[in-house]
Amino acid sequence: MLAVNGGPTDRQIVRLACDLAKPWKSEIVAVHVVEIDWTLPLDADVAGRSEEAQRVLDFAEAVAEESKYRVQVVLLQARDVGAALVDEASERNADLVVLGLPYRTRFGGDFEIGRTIPYVLKNTQCSVWVVRQAMLEGSP
Amino acid sequence: MERPHAAYFRYTGRGQLKAKPAASLPTTPAGRLAARLKSIALGRPLANEEEAGERLSKKKALAIFSSDAISSSAYATEEIVRVLVLGGVAALALSLPVSIAIALLLGVVAFSYRQVCIAYPTGGGSYSVSKANFGKIASLVAASALLIDYTLTVAVSTSSAVEQIVSAVPSVAPIAVLIGVGAIALLTIGNLRGLREAGNIFAVPTYLFLGAALLTIVLGVIQVLGGDQAAYTAEQLARQQSSVESLSMILVLRAFASGAVALTGTEAIATGVPAFQPPESRNAATTLLVMGVLLATLFIGITFLAVNFAVLPIEQSARETVIAQVAAHVYGDGSIPFFLFQAFTALLLFLAANTSFAAFPRLAAVLAQDGFFPRQFSFRGDRLAFSMGIVVLGVFAAALVIAVGGHTHTLIPLYAVGVFTDFTISQAGMIRHWLRERPPGWRYRLAINAIGCVATAVVAIVVTTVKFVDGAWLVILLIPTFVGLMMFVHRQYAEQARELHVRDDIVIPGPHRSQRVVIPVPGINRAVVQAVNFARAIGPDIRGVYVTDDIEGGEELRHRWERQFPEVTLVLVESPFRAFIGPFVAYLDVLDREWPAEQEAPITIVVLPEYVARHWWDRLLYNQTAKRLKATLVGREHTVIADVPYRRDH
């Protein structure tokens, strides 16, 4: 299962997943989670109407096609991205979850890992791979 | 979450959708079946981005673009011998010198065209060159000549291929034309499948012929050197001479003009430069050089053997070509190598027509993009091929083959005129190009093109003069006709563009003309209700028009109408002659005349209630009058037609 978010690592993780899956003809599911804030009901029609969200999944599909492989794409909306990914992985009996991590630093220069990846690493039962974006030139 | 667009589209950017193959699939079962059959015949549709793989390597391009030029060695010698035989043995002795002269001319032309490949990497050959350097008329002359030549290439190559088959298997002579037309049909389908497949199909036979022909020449020369020579006999000459002429300069020039068909196809590589793999120009120039050397070798070699084996074309019920007799002499008549050689020759000639199937549609597309050809010629089909150009070429070439009964010799006089006209225009264009651009080494390049221009101009004049009565007149007539047609098309498109032009420095204001809606009503039903509701959304000026020959029935309808559509006027038009379309259109005319002359005419929107048929046979039962009305109103001034479909499941 791939977690895609429209970030710079999406292409890389889809290609990686296709290369991994091909020999075994494994199923790949690309999941994009749209976070719904607490002011809206969870079933509000947000993700379905979001061109941005559709584009993220369409891009994953297109990259897979370039690699001559198919991915199934799933659009979810949830209060918390990490929890939704963990649930989805568990529901689908995923063997592996692959996430991309952009190389970002917070103010002061410390590496920023965010909160989704630690949550998934801590709570997902299957294996988790995190693909970190290459450091930009000039980064520490 | 649902992704309703996903089956048919993919988002590729902000507000930007890309259609998936499913979006192009027909929705009806019959349409799907037709699409499936088309896919079986022509292959699956290719997306634009798959075009990158359609570029040709030098080896493949040599096979595709040179098969025409190389294959002309199969009949060029025969055309020389056919003329010189009229002058007797002394004249036939000049066959070899004439072919050497033609080969030298080929060298000049090939070197000149190498400059074209380098200077014009976008292709188009003499059309591009003349357009850039001389303007419209000259470029259209070049284009017309090219189009005629491409069509003749298909017809000549196919006819000659059939003659090679007949030479080996005389029993198929009665179906020779059928074989030719069938081969053109197969080539058309092959090309509609796309260029890459064409390359694969055609590469192997071209190289098989090259190998076989070179081997034949080597073995033949060894036989000649070993003393296996023959001399023309008086009896042999008498059989072939329909008339006798003295050996004169005119006879030699006619032989030269006939043999010059060997040069046909030299331009194809320059036209197809964009189809080469990068670096396109360099690869095309190299391929052109290789093609020139191969063609000259084959042409001189076959002529040398024909003269030394004392071969003349045999004109009987089943013809025997010169090249077939040369092969029979080298390998033995009826031997397996002879049959193989004939098969390779015939195959190459069939496939030589493919040079034109690659070049004609490309040129037609360029002309269409420039507005000189109907736009359909620039649209690419499912397989990235210019389908319209391919089909048109196939149809015209097949018609030519049928018209001349498959006789190559009848087509030859038409052939060389256009070729040399093109060569001359192209080379003259290159002279202007070098004089204007003056890049490093321009003097050397200018000299090459100047020599090419003079040489080809002289040959063009000679060919036109000596072949005029044999059929060259037809080409001389056709070229200006095509130029006129293309200028007509261009003028039409230019006028249309002028009429539709919108200045890009203005903000487009909202609609300012009045609108009125007219609904032809057959009565009151759900389809009419839907049409009236649609009309209400357009504006307040709505009227239903009921055309009838039964005015009492009409009055009854009016009562009901006023009750059910109180704010919509119903006009009754009595039609004592039971016509519908005429009175309805006349009513629209009256409405127009009633409009105050000082005001801008309103837009009349004719809303047609349409019942949507559920089955194909339903279509015969419904909407026939609406269809006729639509056909009448299309193009009417200030009139818009709107169909409002009503579906039964609503």
C-alpha cells in the first residue's frame, strides 16, 4: 500500500512499488487521504469534489502506467491521515506500506519528520518503508 | 470516495483533463463491434506520446524510403532498351553509356539532396525548399508534381511487380490487374497500422532484393568475363521492332529520358527527414548517400548484363521483363534461385510503393497545415498515421493500375516529368537559400546545388519534349490544375479565418442581440413540454408553431395549449397543401420581415422536441420531420437550431 500526497516523492515511491510488485504480480493500492477538519462532518463531500485530490491519484496511476503496471487507487477522507492509513493497511491486509518523506527542515535547521510517519511506523502491523527525498544541494 | 471521472479521464494539471482510451470508445453495441473490428485490422489506437518510438533507424529508413529508388533498377534498364531497340544493334550498344550517364546524374541529384536534408530538417523536400525561397506558386508547383509522382510510384511499382510475377509464372497473366489492386489494398491497410509496423514489414524484403541483385550482378559479371556473352540477332530485333528508326541524337535522348525513371524516389528521404532518429538531418544525408551508391551499382550492373546477354523485353501474352531474363541467364530458367530472385524483385516492387505511402500523406499533411489541402489530411488516425492521405493515395493508385491494365510501360512517360520538375525547383531553391544564408562553406554547397539545378533543368526539358505526345502532356495539364485547386482551398480557408478572427486586445462583452424562440409543435406531449421548459430558460419571447391542414383540430389544440401553457403563444399555420417544412420556414421569414429594420436582427432559436429512439429500428419511426426541418434550417441566417431530446426513461 502506498501513501501518496502529491508531494515530491510520489513518483519515486510508485516506481519503486511497481518494480517490487512486478516479479510477484502483487497488488498495489495507492491511498490518498484528505484530512477533514472538525468544523465539517466526516462524510462531507470534500475529497470527491477536490480536483487536487483526484489529481494526486491520477498522477500515481499515470506513473504506474509508465512502468507498465497497474495500481488501484483509493481516495479517503479522515480526521487524521496517519490513523486512516493504519486502518486501511489493516483492512486490506497489506504486506507493506510505503510512504514518502520530503526532506524538510524546521526553523532552526532540525530535520522535520512530521506526525504522520511516526504514527504509521508505531501503529502499523505490517512492514513499513519510508523513502526520504534526496537532500537538496546545500542542505546540512 | 467516488471518483466519477476516473473511468474516462485523468487530471494532468489545474483544470486540465486527459481522455483515457475508454472515453473514445463507442457507446452502442454496433459501434463497439465496429471499433473491435477496426482494432483487429489496424491495431490498437496509439497515444500521441507513443510516437517517439515511431522514429526510424538508418537501416529501417533505408528500407522504407529507398525501396522506390532502388526498385526502379528493376525496370529502368528495360525502358532504355525498349527505346534503343528501334535503332538496331548499334543503338543498343549505347545502353550502357546511357545508363552510366543516368547514374552520374543520380550522383549529382543525391549530392544536391544531401544539402536539402541538412538545410531543412523539418522535411517536406522540394515543397519546403521552394516555399521558403520562392513563395507560394513555385512551392505549389513542386507539391503538385510531387503528389502526382507519389501516386505514379505506387502504380508503376505495383504494375512492374505484377509483371515480374507474370515473368516467372505466366499462368497468372489474366489476373495481373487484380493482383496489383489487391497489393495496393494490403499496402494501404499496412500503412494505416502505422509507420513502425511498416518499417518492420518492409525492411527484410528490401535487403533480400539488395542481396539477391548484387549476387546476380557479381555472378553475371563472372559469367561475362568467362566468355558467356551473346549478341543481338537480326531475328530477335525484328520481333521487337514495331518501327525502325535511325540511330540519332533524338533516339539517344529518348532512351535517356526513359531510363531517367531510375532517379524517381531520390527525393523521398529529404521529404521524410523528421521520421529519422536524431540527429535527423545527418542520418537522412547518410542514408541518401548509401541509397545513391546502391542504386547506381544495381542500375549499371543490370544494364551491363542485359547488353552482354543480348536481352530484350518479350512482348507476348505473358510478358517477360529484362531483369527476369537476366536472372534466368545467370541462374538458369526455371531454377529455384531464379524463382527466388523474381519473388524478391516482385516483393520489393510491391513494397517500393510504400515509399509513397510514407511520403504522400506527410506532404498532404504539410499542405493541409498550410491551408492548401482540406484539413482532414492533417488529422492522424488511431495509429498515428495520416489516414486520409493514405486512403486517397491507395484509391488513386489502384484506379491508375486498372486504367492502364497494369502496363508499366504506359505509365513511364507520365512519371519522369514531375520528378525532374521537382528536382529543378528544389535545387533552384537551394541556390537562393545559400545565397541568402551564407553559412560557412556556402560556396561549395552552392556549387553542388547549382550543378544539380542545371543538370536537372536540362533533363526536365528533354524529358518533357521527347515524352510529350506519349503522355507527358497529361502531367503538364494536371500540375496547373492542382495548383489552381490548392489555391482555391487556401482562399476559402483564408476567408473563413478572416471572418472568424477575434482581436486579442478586446474584452468580449455579453450578448446584446435579442433572442426569440420558435418551437414547432406536433401537439402536446412530454417531449413538447420539455422543449417549452427549455425555451423558457432562454428568454420570454417564445411561440409554439403548429402547422396543420385541419384548422378545427388546431383550434382544439389552441384551447388546450392556452390552458396548459398560459404564457406561451401558439401560432396556428394552416397548410391546405399539407406541407410542413415550407410553411414553417415561411413563417420564420415573416417573423424576420416584421422585425423593425432599424434594429439589429434577433437570433431565432428553433427548439426541436425530439423523442430519443431506444432501438436502431425506432429511428425509422420517429423524428423524420424534425430531421428534414433541421436539414432545411442549417445555415439559415440568424438562426440557431436546438434539439431537446426526450428519453422514455425520464
